[in-house]
Amino acid sequence: MTERQREAAGQLADDEADLRAGLLGALTIGVVIGRHLLELEGLRDAPPQRIIALLRHAFHDIAHGPMEPGSRATTAPAR
């Protein structure tokens, strides 16, 4: 995991790249543990694409900084 974090940090903006990579790893591990080990309600049964859609902006903001206003796609659930 540490090696993957170093690789990720090498692809991120220089400012706090190690911290940014660590946060991305922690979020990923948390989702995996919550979904598969703890089987948290809601997360356990959510379609993977929905989880990705909800986390996409958070991951982008951590990795690259906030997106430009108005450039975010909606994350409202499909009905």
C-alpha cells in the first residue's frame, strides 16, 4: 500500500502530494471496509457506479483541488 501511495503522490500536484495520496487511499480503504467487511447499510447494496458518482468530486478535489464552478456534473440519484 505504501508503494502505491508513493506512486499516486508522484502523479499529484506537488503541494502536499503525500497527504493527498494518503487521503485518497484512506477513503478507498474505508469504502471497501464499509461495503464488504462491515456491510454498512446503504453502502453494502449501492451500485458501484453510484458510489463512484458520489465520490468522484471528492477524489478530484483532494487530488487536484476544487473543480471550476459550474463544471460539476450532477450527483442527484437517477429516478
